[in-house]
Amino acid sequence: MVADVYFCPHCQQSDTVIRFGFNRCGTQKLKCRACRKTFTPLPKTRSLSLEKEQMILATLAERVSLRAIARTFKVSRNTVTALLEKK
């Protein structure tokens, strides 16, 4: 088993860093016991992919309701509305 060594971005210590759950995107959160700061070493973006945006816009062009689109693509209605206003 390979152990990953992470350094705290605040105090640069590695021996005091422990795992501390997951964030909204599903990536690992870490906590430094020395300075008590939490951080994500490899954060992911929560933005929509270009393919998903195009599929939502195509579905909007077919006059499907905003609620149905949000439910189908598992996004917020606000996201669908923002895409509609953007285009």
C-alpha cells in the first residue's frame, strides 16, 4: 500500500496532517493538527461539462420544462435558468 504524504499549506508540516472527511465534490479533506486548518489537496471544480451544457440547451430547445430538465440532469433549476439567460 502506498501512503500519500501531504504538507499543510499553512504551516508546511507533514506529520500532523490527518484525513478529515470529504467535501461536496467528493474529494478528500485534510486537517492539520498543529494549526487546526482544513484543506483539500486536489480540489475538483463543480462546473458543468460542455457536453452536459449542450444537452441541457438542446432539451430547452425542445420546450421541456425547467423542473424536468433539472430532475433529468441532476442540476439545480437555478443552473438551468442561468444557462437559459447565458444563451
